[in-house]
Amino acid sequence: MIGVIDSGLGGLSVLKEIHHLMPNHSLHYIGDSAWCPYGNKSYPEIQKRVSGIIDYLISNKAEIIVIACNSATIASVEYLRAEYPIPIVGMEPGVKPAVQITKTGTIGVFATEASLAGEKFHKLVTSHAQDIRVITQPCPEFVSHVEKGELDGAEVEKTIKKYAEPMLIGNADTIVLGCTHYPFLKNAISELYPEFSLIDTGVAVAKQVLRRAPSQDDNHPSPIFKFQTTGDAEHATKLLPELCSDFRQYRFDILYGI
Ligand code: DGL
């Protein structure tokens, strides 16, 4: 069983890639929507939430954990790897691939405040983007749009313009989507700004999960898929078909007590 965690529904953008690559593996997704966003929380607060969720996932037979959230990875992955005996795969904003494809020598990074403040993020930039100009932009409203299921329309466009204009003015040609909620707005961003190359790391993380996951037990060929949220289960269930069409008939259950 692969346990997948996010502050809310954003991690479904990663779960979907894991499922494409490993369709026979069981998945247990937990969205901590009652505590969303993580992007404005302190690292100790995020660590506490994520540890509670991992304990629950392990008690429900998770053999590997995917922190499908950049903020939670940056805030807690080292601590979690020291704490738990099972593999823990985290996210990393796609700065490395962005540096490889930029032609203007300027890249933009859309991420949460928590991610942009992290030492891990600063190290990533100093080691891989030394000769590159990096413009960073926290995008909290993207997370609210996705949590509400707003993936296009006038309000979304207004928000995209607010965050993307400084990138255009700064001559960035490549934008890292450094938060797992943002890939759900990829189409809306590309329609307004076709000149940007958008980078997200969902597929790269899924490949890493494939390398680290125990192989599926052949005696149990039918995978189990479980979706839980600490927030509004009806709302999450309603959004599931649009966010993750492979699981259109599945439901979110409420997760209490974490
Ligand atoms: N999906 C999350 C990330 O990748 C966090 C969004 C939030 O809760 O602020 O950073």
C-alpha cells in the first residue's frame, strides 16, 4: 500500500501520475483539508500534522509514504526520514529541469511561502541555478482556487495574471510549478501565457516511487484505492472526477481524530 499525503487536494496531481505508472498498486490518499493551507504554517506545526497522518497510514498498512506536498517536504522530510523505518518520498520544485531549458536565463518559481522560506529550497537554487536569475512568487490564491474546484474562469484568470505578470516583466520564460496544487491550473496558465514553459515534478516523483516501492504481491492482484480527508468529504468527492478522472466513482471518507 502506498500512502500519499497532501495539505488538501493538490497531491492528487501526484497520485494520478503514480497510478499511471503503477496501476496495480494500492493507494491510500489523505488530504489534510481541514488544516489547508500548509503554506502559511510554521514548520513544527506542519511536522506535527504530517507525523500524525503517517502514523495513521502505517497503522493502515502503508509500506511507503509519498509526501505529495512541497511545503510539507521542505518543512519535514529530513525529520520524517529519521523518525520512520519505511521509505519516504518527497517533492522537489523542478528548478533543475527549468535551468536546463531556459533560453532567457531567467526562471520563475511559483511555490508557497513555506517552501520558498526553506533552507532546502535555498540550497537547491544555490547548487543548481547559480548563473540563472530566479524570480520567486508565493501563490496562496492558487491553492484556494483548487480547493474550491475553480480551475478556470474570470477569477482564476485574474489571479494568474497577478502572479504571472512579474515573471513576464522579469523576462522569465520557464516557470516551475513548485506546489502540487498548481498543476491543476496548468491549462488555464498556458492559455493566458503560452510563452511560458511550465515545469511540474509529478512524473519524476512517480518514477521515484516506482523505484522505492515494494513490488506488488502477486497473490493480491486487485489493488485497493482509499481516499480520506480531514475536511469536507462530500465536497472532495464532488471534485474527484475532475481532478482525477481515473477515480471518478470513488468517494472521500472523513478522517477524524488526527
Ligand atoms: N500542495 C502543497 C504544496 O505542494 C501546499 C499547498 C498549501 O497547503 O499551502 O506545497
